[in-house]
Amino acid sequence: MRKNIQAVNEKIQITNEEIDEAINKTKDIVKKSKWALKYHIMPETGWLNDPNGLCYFKGEYHVFYQYCPFDAKGGLKFWAHYKSVDLVTWDNLGIALYPDSESDRDGVYSGSALVEGEELYLFYTGNVREEGNYDYVLTGRQQNVICVKSVDGINFGEKKILLTNLDFPENFTLHVRDPKVWKENNNYYMVLGGRGKDNKGYVLLYESEDLMKWKLHSIPAGGVESLGYMWECPDFFNLEEKDILFISPQGIPAKGELYNNIYQSGYIIGSFHGDKDNFNFKEFIELDRGFDFYAPQTFKDNSGRRIMIAWMGLPDVTEYINPTIENSWQHTLTIPRELFIENEKLVQRPVSEMKKLRKKHIAFKTCINGDKVYSELKGQVFELKMDIEKLAGDFQLIMREDCKLTYILEEKMFKLSLGKSGYGRKNRSVKLDKLTSLWIFSDTSSLEIFINSGQEVFTTRFYGSDEEQGVKVNCNGIVSIDKWDL
Ligand code: FRU
């Protein structure tokens, strides 16, 4: 099964042994690097992007991700693999899928998992770039939907091609990818993201009775002028009786505090009206307001929870960087978050298992009138919860040297501002009617900030020193604080 890797367009030929050797040579540098994360899924060496194949299978959680082992700046994509019994302690299982066939030779691109009986199915896009003078949008690219199966969740069998370019509608470019598969009423469905020849983003819906033969059902959503030219990584699911579509569109221009990242990731609450021909919806809402969030994927676990993990990073960014590249790695996944619907909006909260990571605890309630510095809240790797009552006026919190969280009451705006520790990341904000709580997960080089119990979230890489004085708060109000070292 593990053959030589042949990336035809890059003219590289590397054996699996050579890949293992390269990883072994660099993995200690990565592990010991200053910014290595303590409780996030990060690459052993090299580059990580989208989470793939999230599932709960035979009593264990599986997370795969887009992986380029040899280059921290990205390149040929593999699927790497972690598993866990509790969503917080992860076993690294190395590379699960290699770009070792003619149909995926230029990348085992993103996809999803489906558990069916005793078997785990993975579906992904096999990327092929023909050699020659092509634009790779209308010509020169193959996007094959491929399936592999496993009974132990670790070893995967033969690659079976399910769909090729010929199965995609005429009015589409060759950008059609990222299959997300689910089962409903004894039928199987697959959504793919695509770019129409009209340069608008779309979702394509395929259906199957046996997981092997697929036919186009409909193009249920897309063609919206204001929502970009390409929709990547779609996900579709039902939560609390609402139909929800996730898309990661490219090409939405920034508008005030909205859409400030190079590409967006967001959700749409809509309805399929039974026949699944048309996904009716009104609004696309960004899932995260920070600098580093893309290509989220969800799955339902055995207790019925809808859990989301995203890539804490973005492709093609030039305005900010990650100093981890100097230590031969880049990017991480977010912590797993459970999804809920509250007041017709999607809300995200860290899964309850995160409590297992809690170590030393500090708790107090304090009345603040002006500036206060809490040296006991110093640290880099922690969980911090703040409930804010009787807030009269603005609120500001400064932590880890130069990360500022500010709520401006008059503007009803919440802002995240980073100084030099942002490595080019400066300001992001979101409209917020009132501020009642902050829930912060800080790791060596990341921050995930849940506002008002997950009503809004800011996710960012951040390289703040550990020499800060503590957490500084400026407000007029009563604050209850819980902090755990993690
Ligand atoms: C999103 C994406 C996917 C693609 C994968 C390749 O970040 O561009 O559309 O399958 O990354 O790594």
C-alpha cells in the first residue's frame, strides 16, 4: 500500500522511508520549539491545514488533517491522523493517506468520514495537476472524489474513484472539491464545494444508495453575487431541527468590521424543504471574528453532540506571519467546540472534556473601579473565565503583554487588538449588544476567546511573551474570575 510518492508536477520522488526519516530528523526541533502548543493538535513537523474525516468510531475520536510533512510553508498534501478517547489527549498515528496513486498524485485534498456499521469510510478529493500550459481553473486539473475503507480505523484499503471531472456539471470550473458525506433516511448524501464558470461559489449535492454509485441530485445553494467566487469545504447538518450549511467562501470583500480575513468561514441557517433541491436562506454569518480560522468541519458523536474543529490558520495570507516557520512547523487546529442554537444563531462552546486539562485553580470575585492588575492570573497556558456584572461604561482587559480585549459600550463593539506579538495581526471587531462574560483558552501561541458563552468567538495565533505582569482589567463593574492552569 505505501508506495513511492510521485509528485509529477514538482518532479519529486520520495519514498515513505525517506519521509519518515525527514520527520524523525526534525520532530525534536518542533517539539522543543518555543511556541509549540501544549493542548492543541499541531503537526509533528511541517505544515497543517484543514481538519478532515472527523468522526467517532468504535469508541474513539478520529481527527485527520491536511498535512505537508517536509515544508512548513505547505506543498504536497497528505492526510495525517490523530485519535483520542476523550477529545483532549491525542495519539499521533502519523500519515494515514499518501498521494500515491495516479488519481491523487498532487495531493490528498480535504474530505470527510462516515461510519457505517463496522467500517469507517473516508471520502476525499484527489488532486491532479496536468503538466503543461494550463490555467488550472478551466483546464489542467483533475478533481477526483475518492473513497477508502477501514475496519480498525488505522489502516485503509484500496482507493476507489467515485466521481471525476466528467461527473460535474458543464457550467462548473475544475474547482469542485471537499466531499462531506452523511446518511439520512437510508440514503447517502454528499456536498461538494465549487466554483461556477460564472465565477460564483456553489454547493453541489450528490446522492447514493450504496456509497459507491453517486449521482447529482441538485445545486441547492450558490450563485450569490455577494458571497464570492468559490465555496470551499462545505458541511451540512441538522441541529435542533434547523438545517445548517457551512461554507468557506473565497472572494468576499471586507465590509466594515465584517469579512476582514483573506477568506471567510461561516454558516447559513436555512431549510431544505424535504426535496433538497433548494436550500432557502437569508444570511451568511461568520463563525469566528479572529485572525486565524478556516475550513471548519463538524461531526456528531455517540452522545449526539455536534462538534466542530477548524483550522487555526488561513491560506494565502501575506499581512501576518507565524514565527514557528523558523522551527520547521506551521499552524494548528482549534480545540473541539460543541455547537448549539440560541436565539436563531449558532453558538460555540469548548467541549466539556476540556475540564480534564484543568490544573491549579484560582477563583475570586472583585469589584473594579478603574485599573487593576492581577499578577496571580499570569501565565501562557491557561483557561480564564470572567463573568461581568453591573458593567457601567467600557471594559478592557490586557494580557500576555500586548493582547487587548476592549468593549466600547457606546459603539456596542467588541475589539481584539494585538501589538508586536501578533506578528502583523492588528485589529478585529464585532458588534455586540452587551458584554456579560469572557472565556479564554490560552495556549503557548494561540488564543480562543468565547464571548457571552460562545455567542461570538475570536480565534488567533499570538506570540505574547511570558514576562507580562499579569492580567490588567479596566472597567467599572463586578467581575467573578476563575482561572485554571492547563
Ligand atoms: C481549504 C483547501 C481545500 C482543499 C485543501 C487542500 O483550505 O483549499 O479546498 O481541499 O485546502 O489542502
